[in-house]
Amino acid sequence: MSMAVETREYRAEARFQRVSPQKARLVLDLIKGRGVQEALDTAAFTKKRIAPVVHKLLTSAVDNAKHVADEAGIDLDVDNLYVKRAIANDGPRMKRVRPAPMGRAYRYQRRLTHIVLSVAERETAAGLVTKVEEPKPAEAEPKAAKPKAAPAKRKNAAPKAKAMAPAGKKKAEKKS
């Protein structure tokens, strides 16, 4: 019997962040699917106002993973964690009024974002090669090289050359 290995997700949320979801997604798309250390480095050096919040949130998700794994007695390899989900959802909108000419007022909305990050441990595939084996002598022989095909000529190159040649001769004839 083979036991199914359960992959656990560890998450962290930052709610009511004062940034639009569209701008938060720009940073989240950079770290989605990456390893945790690489994602932390990316968030640390991204020049967006929300990037420090994402960095702090990712750190919190990793800490949550360590804590839950210790409580449950699960053997967790932190170096094997990756960002599984990174979502920026709409929060409530704050309605504001900006003064306009002639006593009018323009309405606008300040958008808020709920950011959800979840990290999980990468599964090691059964068929994944982790060690490179030396090639056997029979496999090491080079195969016969195929002759390279001549580079394809452009279709438009020949007509342009022909069109230019007579024009040059006509100019030469006019000058004489």
C-alpha cells in the first residue's frame, strides 16, 4: 500500500491595504510560483509601494508554516517551500470628494485590497532525476552529423535587386 502524501498549504493575509488591487497584482505576479527565498529577494528589491507589505506577508506565511508544522509534528523543509497562491482581491472602496471649479465636486473612490499569500512544499516527483549518471561507452559515440541546409533566401530580396539595377544604368546613361 502506498500512502498518499498530503501537501499542506500555509497562508497569510493582509487586509485593507491602501493600494489598488491592480497595482498589488503587479508585484504578486512577480513572485507567484517561485521558491520562497527567491520570492523574498524579488519582493525586497521591487520598486513598488506595496512591495514591503508583500515581503512582510511572505515572511509571515513562512513563519506560519514553521509554527503549524512544529505544532502538528510535521517534518517541513523550509528550503522546499514555494509561493503557491498570491491573490489581490478587492476590498471596500472609500468614497471621496474632490473640489471642482464653480462650486462643484468630483467624486472618486479610494480602492482597498485584501492580499492572500499561501506557500506549500514542493512535491518530489518519483521520476525526477536528482543525480546525473555517467554515459555508457556505447552511448558516448557521436552520431553522424546531418548536413546543414542552406539558409533560405528572402523572396523579396531578388526583385529589389533587379529593380535597382536598371535604375542605376538609366542614371548613368542620363549623365553621359
